[in-house]
Amino acid sequence: MGSVVQDRSVWKGALLVLLVSACGHQVDPVDDLMTLQGEAQGTTFTIKYVDPEHRDLSDEVDSILRGIDRSLSLWDPSSTVSRFNESAQLVTSDPYFLEVLQLSRLAYAQTTGAFDPTMLPVLRAWGLGPRGEDELVLDSVAPRIERVDLDGILAEPPPGQDMSGEVTVTKRWPLMEFDPNGIAQGYTVDVLCEQLVRKGLTDILVEVGGEVRALGKNPTGSSWTIGIDKPLLDGRRELETQVPLEGRSLATSGNYRKYREVNGRRYGHTIDPWTGHPVEHGLLSVSVIASQCAMADAFATALLVMGPEKAVEWAMRRSDVEVFLIMDDGAGGYATWSTADWPGDADIKGVSLEGLLQIRSVP
């Protein structure tokens, strides 16, 4: 299978689903709990659902994963997104492509452009393309940033609820490219979860590459529990906080484990869509809880672009999401901040906005 996500502009997967471990593709019934695990989209997935009938839904899951791959994989030259990127215009009825484009527009508008999936030419200039390009062509950043603007991708008729008809998708600039990687894993979680609901299941956990959606209860009758990693650079994984999740989604983006050195200077993998250069601020990790995993995924990516001050301001204006930030404290450690209704451990709450805004950028 190809890969929707091979190398992301930010480190994804700072989530640890408690009681879940990655392994080869398998179906593992324990009592009424069914577990599907495997590899997809350059990462791993885990699906858990309570089913007294012990139905093996792995074929349906694999079919969905293959379908999304055929639509959104930047590795597959025949995928819908690859064909669009190689042309000035594409006529398509591909529901996955059109829905991800529509969701991307929503995230773009709601983050004032901090989430912009037309960054691929700039990512390539920094050696951060989906194929893991190593060559830096930084002198080409300036002309490439001129082609970064999701408003430059036009659809007629605009994709909406009915995805059955053909849509003509056109680029304002022929060399523009659409990169779904900042939203694709979260979107995949949503599609898989909705399919399980259609099968009559109510107690479900779906995780792809660290992006999670949970419905109902776990087998003990409690909420599903998700762990968020501490920002450790030595490869160790320790939990910073645990989050009960029920009827919502959780996505995390981080910028501390993956970096590049250019002329002796270390840069993270998060690129500012307005400047075309890596962001330089003290925000290390962003976790977002939202109804849709696709939107949580996109928002986490966007807030990591914004930096701590703007991320807090954005989060304080929203009543439909919860946000948890881990930041460099300027003294060799880190600080945390969360929105008032973040459901995690109580001891992380109460960090004042005033205190947060005093955190300096990483030099």
C-alpha cells in the first residue's frame, strides 16, 4: 500500500493510547473487545470496539484505507491528489479528495491561514517533502511562497454534502500543489469511526498515527483514556498527562523530536506559511480536542505554527475545542497551559495567560 503520510512538516504522534501497543496486522478478541492493528499511511493504526458478535471487520477497514490511499497518497502518482498536483485542472467525483479539500478550507478559514495545505513546494525547498527529500534549495523559498494560498484552489461547484457529482478543481497558479498530510490521518480516523457506527457499534476507539477518536465506553465501563507524552528529546516516552475521551477526538502535533540543521543552526519541521521559514518560538507540543478528528488534526498543526501567544488567544475564543500546550520555559524546562475545560489531570491547570505570554522564544 502507498502512504498518505510519510514525512510530516510537524512531528505527529505524541499520543499514547493506554492499553494499546502497535504490532503487525491482527484481530484479537478479548471477551467482547475486538482489536484490529496494522500498518497504513506510513504509520500504524489501532481500532478497538466492543462487539458481542465478535465480528472481524478487518476487510472493511483495509478497503477504506486503500480507498483513502488511492485518493490522498502523495507517494502514488496515480492518486487523485497526485494527478491534481501535476495538472492545472482536475475533474473528479472522488469523495475523499473533495471532502478533505472542503475540511481544509474550513480549517484554513478558522485559523486565518495558519493551516495551509498548499505549502508543499516550500516544504520541498527545506528538504521536508513527502518523499524525505534531503536536498536544500533555500534560494527558491521566496518564489515558492508566492504560490502558497489555499484560496488559489477553486472548485466548481463547491464541494458540499453531496459528493456524488463531478467537481472541477482548478488552480489559480499552475504550479500550486495540495498537500493533505496535515489533516489526512485525522480524516481517516473519522471515516473509519463512522463506518463502525454504521455497523451498529457504539463503544469504539480508532487511532491512526496518534490521532484518536473515541465513542462510548471501554470494556470496563469507563471513558477511553489517552496519554500525552512529555517533550523528551532522548527518545524515552513518559506521560505528561492522561485524558479521558468520550464522544470526541484528540490530535497532537509536536516540534521537538524532528529537526534539521542549516549552517549550524537547528530548525524544527514546522514552516510558517507567511514567511516560508521554520517557526522560532517556544511552543513544543499542541493537543486539541474537537468533535471531528480531521479538524483536531488541522487545528493542532495550525496552533503549532502560531506559537504560544497566538495559540492561547485562538483557544480562548473557541467554545467548541479544548487545547493543551507544552512550552519551553526559557530555563531548560517546560511549562504547560490548558483551556478551562480540558479534561486531563487537574495539576496541569491554572497556568495564567499572563505567565504564559512571558515565555520567551527559543533563541
